[in-house]
Amino acid sequence: MTISPFDSSLLGNLFADAEIAALFDDDAQIASMLLFESALASAQARAGVIPQASANRIADVCREFRPDPASLAAATASAGVPVPALVKALKAEIGGDDARYVHFGVTSQDVVDTGLVLRLRDAVAVLRRRSRKLIKSLIKQAEQHRATVMIGRTRSQQAVPTTFGLKAAGWLAPLVRIDHRIDTLCPGLFRLSFGGAAGTLASIGAKAFEVESNLTDELELEPTDMPWHSQRDVLVDFAAQLTALTGALGKMGQDLVLLAQSEIAEVQPGKGGGSSTMPHKSNPVQAEMLVTLARFNAGQLGTIAQSQIHEHERSGSSWLLEWLILPQMIMAAGAALAQALDMVPDLKINADRMKENLELSHGAMLAEAATFTLADHVGRDAADKLVKDGLAQSAAHNSNLFDELPKLTDVAVDWARLRDPANYVGQADAYVERVVTNARRALKEN
């Protein structure tokens, strides 16, 4: 039995991401904590705090030691953190006098937080690799369809013409910005947690900063001005970027769900899912998943923001709240990117249906274009009246606006050109060019 769809055997292929999950399972957490203990021993030996031979023994054992997570469960429940049980098991495995130098002068939170950061580093690499691949895929869609004219819709109603290329560029641009923000956030995110019992490192004494410097070298992490046990703002910032990422993908998913509706049928996203009773259906499952995961992370962001509220130098409750929320948010972001990567290259764009839908309003969606063109000849007020009268005649006769307007005025207007939606897409192509150029530049710079 499972509680979360993220680790469900039944629902896992829908919600889960195996590559991300492998970074946050019990074995990965234990491995990251043992990596910290090994690096700590090496850093302390380099500073002369513990014997080099003991550090070597600790490193050798940590490299191979992988206790069964279940063997640590009872003690973890008692202590509220897995480190005491893990350290006890590690000392038993090392044995002899060397064991007393394990976990020397640090606290459980140093181990857990640094272990988390090490796994976040790997997770961010996965997310950014996928995000950049998706950016490339959306660049192709934007460029390929920069002249594919379709109806623009505002508040779910037909507005004026646009292009599918510009719509794809609208999905692309946020991803470029979010990838840049995550990249900018990384130095503050990938930082050592090292403060000892209450964030003073008093237990290590005068060699504290030397050990700290050595430890950052060992783990290739950034140092901090002071221990961040109760300063969780950077993790909340990271969670906010995860939410922005899934939100951007969710916006794309929502557009695709609507464009795939039978009555619109302008795009078929993904492979489609079947129905148990209606064989004609092709449900936009992948696009729907993007919406679901976006809404999930948006809800979780409010919860993880509460993890910033620590009492004094450390909070048990706020710290544990992160353990519940952050891995799921990363999983949701990874799953959303995986779904989008699988879906976007295979989007089926129905340009003929887009053209048909452009005709549904009988020219009314170009009323703005007609008004501005006529205003050059008769002034704005007269142009407004002419177009409104034309719309009334069009509705009464079930005819096209541009068949009625020439009957109402004799001004010299190229009505054939004016009624072509492709001639009223404004700066759509220029906007696509801007977005694509910026995206390509960003890919080269990173």
C-alpha cells in the first residue's frame, strides 16, 4: 500500500520520475550523509584535528558501508532524525579507536542539511538538463510555426489573429527566465551546512574555520558567512522556482488541453489516452498532467514557506516539514519536464482547422482592423459606427463582415487584403525572433 502517487506501483508511471526519485530515496539519503562523514574526517585530518589514519579508516568504511534503512528506523523515530542511528552503526562498523573520531564536533543538522544539498546539486543538474532540452524543442516549434495563423483568444473568447509560433514563444520565454534564475540561485543553494550544536562550532575550537574551508573543498560546496540551521530562505527561494517552472509548464498544458477540445481541434498534444467506454476519445493526458503538477506545487509552496519559522537556533517541526514537502516538489518538477519533453516534439498542429476556426466569426475578429483602417479615411467615430453597422448586418444576414462593409461606404479600401487574418498579426514574427534569439543566447552562455 502507498500513500503518495509519487511512489505508487500503480500510479508511478503517471506521477513519478525514476531519475529524481533515486536521489531522494532512503539509500540516497544515507549515502549522502556518509559522504559528509567521510569528507568531514578528511577535512579534520588535514587540519590536524584527528589522526590521518583514523580519517582514512573512516573514509574506507563510508565508501562501502550501506546499512539497511529499516535497521535505523526505530532509533530514527525516537531521535526525530536518522543521524544518531547512522553514526552508531558506522562506529560499530569501523570499530577500534578510529570509531571515536566519527562525527567529531558536528551536529545532526550539519549532516542532514549538507546531505540534502549534495542531492539537490544532482537534482538541479537533471532539471536544468531537461529544461534546456525542452527549450530547444520549443524553439523549433516557434520557428516552424511563426507564419501559422490562428485565432488569439482572450478570456476564452475569440479576439484577433495571432500565430502558433507566437503562442509557442509564449511557452518558451518563461522557461528561459526560470532556467536563468535557478542558475543564479545555485551558489547560494549549494552551500555547506556546518555549525555544530548551536551554530558556533565551539566543539572544534581554533581550527574550526580551517576545517570548514577544507570541508568545502572536499565536497565542492560554497562556504557561508555563518551556519544556516535556522535560515531557510534559500530553500524557499528554490521551491519558488520549482513552482514557477511547473507553473510555466502548466500554462502550456492548459493551452494544449483547450486547443485539443473536439470543437477546436487545432492541436493534438502527445499520444492521447483512451477511454474505458468511448473508443473515439483521445484524452490529452500529458497536457492534463502538466496542469495537475503545476497546481500541486503551487499549493506546496505555501506550506514549505512555513518552514522558515524556526525557534531560536534550530526547530524540529519546521525542519521536518521540509522533509515532507521539498522532495515532492522536486519530483513534480521532474515529472512535469519529462511529460513535456515527451509531448512537445510530437505536437500535431492542424493548420487547416486553425484556418477554419478563423472563419467562424464571419470576419468579426477583424473588426478592430477594419475600424483602424476606416478611421484613416473617415475619422474614428464614423469608423466605429460603420463597423458596428457592418457587424449588425453580418449577424442579420449570416454573412461576412467584409461583404457588408463595402455596401456601407465607398472609401477606397483594399477589402480583400483587410479580410485576410495573416495581414493582422502585428509584430508576432518580430516577437518570435526576439524570444528565439534570447533563448539561443541563453543556451550558449550556460
